[in-house]
Amino acid sequence: MGFVAATTVSAVFGREINITVIEVDENGHLLIAGNPGPPGVRGVDPISGSPALVYSLPFAGNPGDLLLFPTNEPPQTSQLSDIVRFEGDGNMYFFSLQHGSNDTDLADVPVLPPPITPNTVVNETGSGALNRPYWIPFGTGIGGDPTNPSIIYLFPSEIPEPSTVILVGLGPVTLLAIGRRRQRFTFYN
């Protein structure tokens, strides 16, 4: 399945790069390139047997765990808060550590499952509704798609309006373009 690019950058280095932004939150909202995708549903992760919020992706997604750590808390209290798991089966499993009885997001679990290998740490940035951690797998990384190496995942506390997705995506897009400036790439739609 092809993607419609959410952002196109062409002025930076004279060539066009189509970026596909995939945005998910802890309450079942999925945006793919600014368009609503299939909502996340409660299910069970087959590896751990733990309940999770399950999203269906339009590609397999390279296996592994993204371990989300908050950076806005004191270091002694900062602990793993979320796991986003890709099992290579087209599903993304979202686990969020429940922080009290008032915490009722669909991804909330009382205990996080043990991480699988490979895994990588993704630092959360900001707090509350401004919390917007992101991950760029570059095609071969966790959650990546070798046929579309220009995917960026955003994990906001709340899904914004589609126009905000484009603005938020420009920061990682710029970093992507700068970091890849001296290398030659062909990006696919």
C-alpha cells in the first residue's frame, strides 16, 4: 500500500523528500500522513500475553521495542513509562504504565511487560499535551519499512489537528535532511 506524504521538503538540498508521519496516541487515535487510520483497539500482545492497545499498520514494521522514558521528571524518579512494540506482523502494540486510578487511557496497563530485543530508548519531550516524542527508523530500524525509509513516528499525549501534524513534523524532517545531506538516498512513496 502506498502512502500520501504528509510533508515534502525540496528547498533544503534541491531534491524532494517525501516524509510519512505516523502519529498514534494512548487512546486509539491513528493518523497516517495526516489522514485518520484504523483506530487502535484493546487486544493481547502475543509475545507477553499482556493487554495492549493494538494498532494495524499498512506494512509489517521491523520487530523490536521502543522504550519511552520521560525527561521532564527528576532523574531519580524517571522510569520507563511506555513501550511501543512492533512484532513484524503489521501490528503495533502500545503499553502505557498506569499512574493512578484516574489514569484511564486505552493503552494503560498496571505493569509493563518485559522489553524484547532489539529495543531502543526514546526520550519523551515536554509535558502534558506538549509531550511529543518521535522516532525515525530510517527503513531498517524498529518499526521501519524498508520500502519506505522516510517514516517518522510521533507519540503525542493528544492527537492534534492535521495541520499541526505538518508543523510538528517539520522539526524531525529538518534533522533528517541535515543528517543525510552528504549521503545519497532514494526515498519511495
